[in-house]
Amino acid sequence: MKCFPVPFGGSGVCVEVDECFLTRRKYHKGRRMKTDTVTLFGIYERDTKLGFHFQVKDKSTAVLISEIQRFLLPGSLPT
């Protein structure tokens, strides 16, 4: 059974939104490789303690704002 994310937040509900960049270095030395970088985007609702995360291919402002509008209900309180 697959679980699809439902919209989070609502009027007066505290919601955390965060992004994380993961990268890998060979033998933990040297410069970071751009091809190995993964961007994760996460949403967490404090009241219900529910959340989810997913991978974002493009970390531009337009993409991140569209994802926030897609998964957050209007009136949510950012923290």
C-alpha cells in the first residue's frame, strides 16, 4: 500500500519546512562533487507530529515555492 502525502497545516497550525543537501566525498577527502548532491525537502507538522520528505531535482526558488503551495494549506504558521 502506497501512502501519498496529504496537505499539511491549516488555520493556526505550526508547520516546519526545511531543505537538506546531501553529498558524498570519496574517502571523506577532497572537494564536493556536484553530480553526487541530493536535495531533500521536508515538511513537519508540530501538532500532529506527522511529516514527510521527498527529493527535489531542482532547488530553485520557483520549484520550492510551488512545492510549499502544493503541500501546505493556506493559513499555516511557519516556524
